[in-house]
Amino acid sequence: MSGSPFASHPLSGFGATATIKRDDAFSGPHFRCRVAGILGQHAVILDSIDGTDFQPGDSVAVQVTLRGRSIGFTSTVLHRSDHPLPHYYVGFPDEFEDLELRKNGRLPTLIPVRIVLGDDSKVIAATSSWQGMLINVSQDGCAISMKEALPVQKPLQIVLNLPGEPGEHRIDVTIVNRKNKEPVHVHGARFLRQGPCASFQAIDDWMTRARDFLV
């Protein structure tokens, strides 16, 4: 961890994109937010984008990206306000960790996927309504957009072909949240990594190459 005077602290800039999640032993959903302001070295004000539901006293992990740099820190929610939009005051971090952008950031994508519920034989892709679109991916999970609403907290598989790569891949996930953004539903999914898996390795390698291309 690195300490830093306030004037040179990365959070001295406004408008930075960020993600926030509960600071616990699970890798559960990351919610998008934005650094809306700071109160001296006392609090960071985060505007919620994804409709989070944190309460004062909750311990959170925050990742902020600003001017090509990404930092991470843990803190506590000091105050919550729902007007005009949900936003949170979290304790200003005296220490933070520099993060590897290529490893931790979400990668925007537009990749068609099919959905598998239950056992491998039950592929619900008989009509186009059960086709989805992978709209971003990270090492922890992904976001899936589709017309139908998938069940939350139910294990399933996404079936996809990685652009420029041969073969079909099946990725085990759990839907952790769902947001209705007419005319589609956007689902946040967490990867279920249980030991070595060729498909997970393939998607990790593909993300690395894709990020190298974008740099």
C-alpha cells in the first residue's frame, strides 16, 4: 500500500469512473459509480450508476480509474443519500493500492452468447429471444444483455465463440443481479472458477490479447 499527500492523491481529481463492492470473502458483484467529489481528506463522494444498496457502516472495496491509473482501497460507508440520485460518502483512504489495469478492468465487448440452464443438455436457445449479448467481461465475471430475464442466484452456463478464436467455450456463471433497461435486461454474472478450466484459460488469454490491442 502507498501513502500519499492530499494534493498528489489520485482522488484529488473529479469525474473518475469507479466500481464498488462489499468488502467480504466473496467476489460478488461490482457496481459502477463515479467520483462526484471529496470532502478534504475525510470522505469520497460516489454517485451510484447501477442502483446499489449500501448502508452506513458497510465495509466496501472501491476501485477508481483516472488518467490511465487504477487504484483500489477499502473503506466504510459513512453516509447515504438517495436524492437526486443514490450517492455515498465513504471514508477517504489514507492508503491505497496501485492496480494493474490490464488485469482488473472491465473490457467492453459485443459477443453473442447462448444460455444453458441446469444440465448441459438443456440449452434454451431454440429461438432468438434466448440469445444474449456479452457486453463486458473481467476476470471476475461479465455482463449479459438479453430480452428475457434470467433467474438470479442460479448457476448456468454461457456458450460463446471468442472473436478470432476457434472452438466453442462454455463458462459456468451465477447471475448475481439483474436490471431492467427496456427493451432488454442487463445481468451481472460472477464466474464460477472451480479449478483449472480450458474455457476460463481461453477467455483469460483472449482478454489479455484484446487489451494489448487497445493500448
